[in-house]
Amino acid sequence: MVIKMVIKNVNLETVCGITSKIPDNLLPEVAFAGKSNVGKSSLINALMNRKSLARTSAQPGKTQTINFYNINNAMYLVDLPGYGYAKVSEAEKAKWGKMIENYLHVSKQLKAVFLLIDIRHDPSNNDKIMYDWIVHQGYDPIIIATKLDKIKRSQKDKCVKAIRTGLQVKPGTKIIPFSAETKQGRDEIWELMDEVIGYEA
């Protein structure tokens, strides 16, 4: 497994709120979507080798913007708002949904979308809606099954199969089990990112 991208600098370059215009970036983008408490910030911090680049919070639903991280001036990692958080009003949820949908539709540089699902649970209705949205916008989501360290090793295959079945994924869809604790899956995610953006070291 060869990872070509060595992270030299990471910079939170653009933050888009509900009324912001999506930036017309020239570098390739890779987006990460997932429900509020799925461990997206922990995953992004692990990918970047940073402790607190993306803010992890005991209160889910903190990411209410689309955050564009510039990595080495070679690509953007795009953190989409967490969805499905219960304490947010329906109107607010609808706005976030519109924001995500707008980004998927408008971005000219988006090369891949990673969808995070908690490996411990069957995909929720919100997860299924998000998966279908991403497919509808013309992308084949790559699934990251987070919180791998929270289950027994013997349960992994069964849990991955439950995600595959629950989302009714297209044949050939990649599902990568990942742990922010042990960093298992990190290299595989990076290898895929290098591949989709066509990165040559």
C-alpha cells in the first residue's frame, strides 16, 4: 500500500454557511459526509495527523458549515455538515440538507464522496437518504465504517454486511472499516484519495 501524499501543511481556507456561495476551486476536492455523531471530526484529524484541526465536540451537530481544508495546495478535503441531529429544528435540518445538496450539485472539482456510517448500528433512515442523494448527484459513495475499535474483531464482517444491506449499495461499493483510536483504515482511505485526485508524488 503506497501513500504518496505527505502532509506538509493544512489550512482551513473557506467556511461556507447557508447563504454563502460555494467557492470555485481549481484544486480537486474530496468530500466527507456523515451524521452528527459518527466521528467525522475524529476521522479528519486522523487523516491529517492533527489533534484538533476539525473540532470534535461532546455536543453533536457542531459542524453547521461546509469547511474546505487546503492540503499542501494539492487538494481540498471538504467537511460537510453533520446531518440527522435530533435537537435541531426541522427547518434547520432542511437548510443543511439544501446546503449539502447544493454543494454536490455545484462543485466542479468534486472527485469523490466518502459517507461515514457507525459500524455498530444498522444505517439510519437519514443515512439511506444521504446515500441516495449522493448517488443521484452522479457519485459512487465510498463508505467508511467508523468506530471499528468499539466492536469485537469477530463482529466486523457481519457489521460491514449489515451496512451493505441496509444502504442497498451498488455492487462493487468499497466499505472501509476505520478506527480513530488505532488509525486502522487510515492508509486505505489516503490511498483512495490519492487515486481519485490523480496525485503523483
